[in-house]
Amino acid sequence: MMKRIMTAAMLAGCLMTMPAFAGERLSGGWEATRDTTIDADAQAVFDAAMEGLLGVDYEAVDLLATQVVAGTNYCFLCRSTVVVPDALPGYSLVYIYQDLSGNAQILGIKDITFGEGILEEADETELLEDTTE
């Protein structure tokens, strides 16, 4: 029961701080994109930031959010593949900043790990109960 209350509280907190759900745009806040398709301008920013990066190939799959600052921050969902024979692809969130002059740089990369910690926290019965409410 406590997990459900904490989950609901965290979800409510996230929804209230996200402009797309709160109904207003916050200055400097992240805005989730309604259409995650990557247009030519966003692809050019991504390509410029990735130029010269070695070791992992990143392919932008979707543009998830943007943030207007002194320039623009972008959050891309990417398919990532380590450059070694027979490497399996994974997924990452790639954060890129483009300044007002058009220069782009990587701010950070967060690898996405699927299912980590889920089954250690809840057994199958709890998972089924949570989805029926």
C-alpha cells in the first residue's frame, strides 16, 4: 500500500512540474514534444553534436523534449551501439545544448536499462494487482 501511495505522489509531482501536463509553459522548463518526429533542424543539431564522437554509434530515434535557455536543450531517444564486433544495440537518452550561435555540444548521455530492479521490488501478484486498479 505504501508503494502505491509513494508512486502516486511521485507521479503527481512530475505531472505538476511538466508544462505539457500543467497547461502552462514554464520559463526554462522542459517541454515534452507532441510529435516526436525529428525534423531537419533537430537532426542537424544532433549530427553537429555527435561529430567526432568515438566508441559508440548513436542513432536518433525520437525527439522527446526541448528546453529554451540561452539557446536550446534537446533530449533525444537514441539507439546506441558500442563499436565492437557483434555488439547488441541498446537505448540512451542524449542531452544536447545548442547555443544562440548554432554551436551544439553533448550535455550528457544516460543509458536506459530495461527492467532493472522491478522484479526485486514486487512479486508477480503485486504487479497484477497494480494493473487492475
